[in-house]
Amino acid sequence: MMSSSFDLSHLEELTSNAEQTQDDLLKEILTLNANTEYLRQFLHGSSDKTLFKKNVPVVSYEDVKSYIERVANGEPSDVISGGPITRFIKSTGTSGGKQKIFPINDEYIEQLGYVLNLRSLVISKYFNEIGVEQGKTMEFHFIRPESTTPSGLPLSLAFASFFMSDYFKNRPSKCNSEYTSPDQVILCPDSKQSLYCHLLCGLCQRDEVVRVGAAFAYSLVRAIDFLGNYWKELCGNIRSGHVSEWITNHNCRSSVSAILGGPNPILADVIEQECSHKSWEGIIARLWPKAKRIECIITGQMGQYIPILDFYSNKLPLGSTIYGSSESLFGINVDPLSKPQDVSYTFVPNLSYFEFLPVDHDGDMASIVDLVNVKLGCYYEPVVTNYFGLNRYLIGDILQVVGFYNSTPQFRFIRRKNVVLSVDIEATTEEDILKALAHVNLLLESSDVMLIGFTCYADISTFPGHYVFYWELKARGVNDVVEVDKKVFVKCCSVLEESFNVLYRRFRGQRGQDGSIGALEIRVVQQGTFDSLMEYFISQGGSTTQYKTPICINSSEALAVLENRVLDRFYSERSPSLET
């Protein structure tokens, strides 16, 4: 069990003795798990590191899925874990756009709490040194209702598991009211009610807020967009001292009413004045004038939201403090004042056993190295062995070694493997897109047009963001003019959405509700557009021989080539089904 009582000297000791810490941790994990059904076939009960590296294969989810599902379906934990499996967490889908489930127990929750405490110590050190006053954090945290595995074990996202745990509910800092929102708001299962109450609590305590944050940058941007739609109603609540009637969750309503306290027309006037400005530039800094920083994950696919957060906050420092995944927690940012483009994460060596596969390994798994043996400037994919049944598991992230903190390497997150499109925390891969296009082509076979070129991008210039597909069409008859049938192309939009993974469809919305992803759009472009796109890339140093139309466009100049030739736009008219 990890203690919550430690100081920064603990981090110094860990990172100075990373190799020994990692070796001791692997010994502990193998002693616990060597006799599981999975590891016994490779180790025959041994906990020897050399045998582990020689015999245990490097695996992906598909390799171990059947073992995990057996436990989820009710078989004993020792199929994969020497310790008890008491719950499962599901991934957000960033590993190839498909949700996965992973076994854990309460030690995972304590591990997450440990990392959050370590992060807080680092942040406090840096910001106390520059004279930041004490105050509260306005953080937008939410849960999704738990489901269960076939055997009845709880199943939820990692952060939801943490917030619903006794560890969080009984945390010592709870007495200090570190958040503007009471726990009842975080634990409200209705995300709209929860978000509204987060904002109401934050506005009521605006003079105490010194930090604004969320788990992901997108969540914070979405919260400000929500504020833009509801600020008048929020001001009305503050003015009258009563919470809106549509906040029906009893625990949420009563706890927020206590914070509201009673009528406060002066505060309502101040908020109304700020929100009435024609421009919302700096709205975070204006509504919460003592806020000194923004805390959320801004690396990887969340980097696209940095410009809009800068706009809303008057460029308050953006801190991306933790790197982790459903499979394992990895490390923290020991320099929370670093610029977004310079963020790196120092791996914490007592969390999991870490190995690293060079990106250019060419199938040679013998090139895998330990944590302390990575080389500066090189690119790796992390490989994790944890307490709960994952052994030499490929995470699917691409990292670059950018430095060392004591003897422990620091990594910059470069990208996810295979992820092409993302608006929220969903991830749509090249494979997903090609499969979806195959379904669309079946639909187009009954029409008089053919799809001869496509590309796409995630448009976040409006809220909610949405996927945009550029299509170049050709009539089936040689001399025929392309005739666009609106009904057909609206149907094509829907077919694409129905073809994407369940996380996309969930965030897209259901049963008439608005989601955090907007309606997919198809923009039909002039004939010859994709030839012009090729000419653009060749002008930038590409080769005609090796040119391939990018499945996803990230260049603003390349997008301009497409945008200047758009003829028609079509949108899906309903949210996709969540049925699998």
C-alpha cells in the first residue's frame, strides 16, 4: 500500500534509485503473479528477471483479451493475477479507438491517489515559490454510471472509479474544501446537471479560485462553451439564491444550495457584466480574477485546444501534470511552469515495471530496454508489467526521451499509434475510417456517382467539434455531370457515424441529446481538387512517385486548397445508435 504521507524528498530518492526500484518492483510483481495461469506457462513459478525477459512475450490487448474476459465472466482472479480482482476499468478508446477492459483492485485507486498527491507537492513547491496565494481549485470532474461485468464486478472509467472510491470520499484534504464543488456535484450521474452545478459553485466562490482545471483540455473548453449558453440562467440563480428547477438530483441540489447561501444580486451583476462583452477573450481571467494557472492534459491530441484556452484565459500558464493510461500510471511533470510544447513527464519508478521498445525495432523484440537504459533523443513505445495481470503489454504511445531527472528519464508524448481523428477523448483510426468508407461505397453503388478521392480532419473551430470529410465525386457515365442527391449524402453522413466505434457514438449524443461531438459533415469538392492537393504537397518537397493522399489533413495550407473548392455541404441529421 502506498502511503499518502510523504514529501518531495521521496521523489528525489525514487528517481535517484530508479534501477534498483524497478528491479525490486518486478521481483514483487513476479512473486505475486508467477503462479497465475498466464505467467506459469512462461515462468513455471519462477520470479527471475532474466527468465522473465527471455520467455514472457511482448503482447497487445488481443493477445491477453481472452484471459481478461475469463475473469470478467466469473473465473478466479488467479487466471491472470495473484491478488484479488475486485473491479474492472475501461479505457477511453485511445488504443485504436476500441474500448478495452482491465482488471484492478483497490491498490490501483490508492496508486492514483498517490500520484495525484505527488503532483500536488510538485505544484505547491513551484507556485508557492512565486507567491501564489492559497485558495480553491475549480475543476470540472464527472463520472459516468458504473456498469458491471457478466460476473457482477464493477466496470467504469479510471477517474470515475477513483471519485467513487472510499479513498476519495475519505481523503484528508476533503476537510479543507480544496474544490469549489462539493463531492455531490462530482458524483452526480447526470453530466449536464453536474457541469451546471460546477459552474454555479465556481461563480459563487469566484474570489477564492486560484486554479481552474479538468482532466482533459477538451473538458475545460466544453465547460466554457456551456457557460456561454447558460450564464444568464446562472446569474438568475445567484440573484435569487435558488437553484434552477431542472437540477433534480437531490444530493447535487442540496449541496449546491448550501454554497449558494441566498440572494446575491451584487455578484450576479458583476458576472452579468463580464459575460455580456461582445468578445469572450480572457473570460476565465475576468470571471476568476485570482486564477493563476490552468491545469489539464494538453499533450497529444489535446494540444489542439491550446489556442482556444489561451484565448479564454489571457494566456494563463497551462499545466499538464500527469501522464497515465488505463493500463498504468506512468509519471508526472516535475516542471509545471514549462510551456505546453516543452512538457515532459518523469516516470515514477515504483508504479509499474517499465520497458521500452524502440520505434524502429523492425520486429526485433530483443531490442527492448529497461527504464534507465533508454537513450536521449530516441523514440520508444512503453511496455508495461503491472500488479493486476498485464505482463509486457504494449501501450501504443510513441514517446521521445528529452532528458533525465536524477537517474530517471523524462519523456515527451509524441502521439498515439494509428490514431487519425479525435475531437474529445475518442480516437478514430485509419482502419476505422477505411471500414466506414467501405460501408458508404456500398450505399453509393445504388447512385449515379462514385467517390474518387477523400480526406478528413477534426474541425474544432466551432463547438462542439466535428469530423469533416472532403469528397471528390465522379459520375458513373463518362460524360455525365455529377448530380448531388441531398438525401443520399445525408444518409452517407449517418452511415459513416454508425460505422465508428462506440466511444464516438456515445460522445456524439443519444436519444436526441446533444453530445460533445457535433454532426459529421461531408463537403463535396470540385473535380480535380485532389490533383491540386497532390500538387500542393509535391511543391512542399513531396514525390509524385511516393505521394499518397493523406487520410487526415493537419496542414492549414492544405485545408485551404480543399476549402476553396467546396461545392456542397451535408450533415448527419440524427445521432448514431449505441447498439453494437
